[in-house]
Amino acid sequence: MYREYDECRICPRDCGTNRNGGKKGLCGETSALRISWAGLHFGEEPPVTGSGGSGTVFVTGCNLRCKFCQNWQISQEGMGLAVTEAGFADICLALEREGAENINIVTGSHAIPAIASGLRHARGQGLTLPILWNSSSYEKPEALGLLEGLVSVWLPDLKTLNPELSEGVFHARDYPRSAKKALRYMAGQSPLSIEPPTETRPSGRISSGMIVRHLVLPNRLADTELVLQWYAERLAGKALLSLMTQYTPVTHSPRGREIDAFPNRLIDRPEADRLQVLLERYGIEDGFYQELVEDTSWLPDFTKTQPFSSSLARPVWHWQSGFIERKE
Ligand code: SF4
């Protein structure tokens, strides 16, 4: 029981749901902390993946619920299993034993009180890895404050600064204002620090700081330009930018079929070329740029213990199977 859940106003949805009373908020979750999958992930930015892989923990539910979410089965369809504080800590400790470089909490904005307690429990049980907060940025600084002293690396999305697009794809016209506040809070928390490359870890390893992710949407480069301009003015030098071009249509998901704000196709080569021009225009040099995706086969399927391709991830825990024995 966490008192913040009595009349939940943890996130900017401010829906006031009594989650402790068993009701589900707009995030789709009661006060129970549910986890969908945990494992080593090798597809994050190089200093996040390192050599051992990032220890990702995918939280069930989401307060933003993007229509184009690739993880819709867990963010919107509820695939997940409730865990106790101790159970959450056991998952983190298992990831550390398996060689993870860090603990990477994916989409936990609606469950901050429970996750903060779980992380404290894990620390008490011997967890030493740096903790990453991987979120949509649709968050309140007061709620993020509950993670103080626990999280040292922030991996926030900055999805758009266009209120009409936010309304159309997240039903959250206030996303730009809320996300900017959240990012300013995060930037003030942890100075950027990347351990230098070594022979075993040629990409170095991030131990503190912020990587701002932006997913480019088809036919919406004007929106991307707004994001790049704001980033260059407010955050350049304090963070790294990760420009992602992996947008993939999810027309098989119920909400994926509703998208009418942009065409449901992959990012094309002329758009990728224009992105390079924008990066130069705003003088953004520090960060990561994703190669163009050419097929849709990489989309995860969380009904399987291995939702990703086996080169991309190694499962450690699954919502239906629990801990997964490693096959040598
Ligand atoms: S976290 Fe969930 S229940 Fe709480 S305010 Fe946000 S949407 Fe509502």
C-alpha cells in the first residue's frame, strides 16, 4: 500500500483513482506492481548496452498509451504478473548475476512509488548496478523525486512538442508542457558521465546523466525539427541525443489502426537524409543516430518468453514462466 495511490495523481493524467481500493487508473493499473518481462537487452545505445547487455525490466501498463506503441501487448493489453517488493528485487538481482551492465526500468511512470520501494529493497539485498529510468517523460517532477538517490541515468523520450499531435496520438494535449518540465528536472539531477572505452567495453559505459530519445514519425519532420530546436537550445551539452528511425506500423494492434495523423509506413531514405540536414542546422553532434529499419519482423511479441530476436535479447524472467533457465 502506498498512500500516493489512495487518490492517484502521480502522473499528469491526474485521474484521482483509488488504486489501493483495487480500481484501475487511466494507466490501466491498480496499486499492484506488474512486470511483463526482464532480460539482457543488446539493442540500446552503445554505452547503455555495454558488453554485458542492459538489464531491462518491462513494467506492465502505461500512462501515455501511444497509438503506435510497439509494446502494446504489455502497455495496453495488460500482459504482466504482479510482483512483491521482494519479487521485484529478486528480478533485479538475477539480472546483475547474469552480467547486466545496469538495471533499465522501462515505462514505470505510473508505478513510481512501488518501483522506488522495490529498488530500495534490491539495494538492501546487494544490488550494485547503476539504475536507468527509461520513460515517456509524461511525468511530474514531484513523482520523479521519489527516485532520488536511486536513479543515476535518465533515458526519457521527447516524443513531440506539438499539442495537436499529442492530442491525436496520446489523448494528452499537455504532453509537450509536461515532458519539458520532466526533462528539465532530470537534467538537473545527474551530470553526464561516461566511463572511457576499454578493451572489453569498447563503447564505454554511462554511469550518470541523460540520453534524450526522439522517435521520428513518417511525414512529420516539421515536428522533429521543433524537438531538435528545443533540445539544442535547452539541453545540448547537458545530455546526449538519440535519434531513432525505427518507427514501425503496428496496424495489427487495436489502437494502431486508429492512427490518422501520419501515414503508417517506415521512415524512408529522403526523410533520413533530411534528418542529417536538421542535425547540422541545429549543431547537434553529441549522441546516437539509428540506422534505417527495413522490415517489421523485429516487433516484439510478449506472449513468448523471448519476445525479441535472440541476437537482441536474452530472457531472464517472463510474466507467464517466471525465471527462465539459461540454455548453454
Ligand atoms: S499514474 Fe495512473 S492512476 Fe495515477 S494519475 Fe496517472 S493515469 Fe491516473
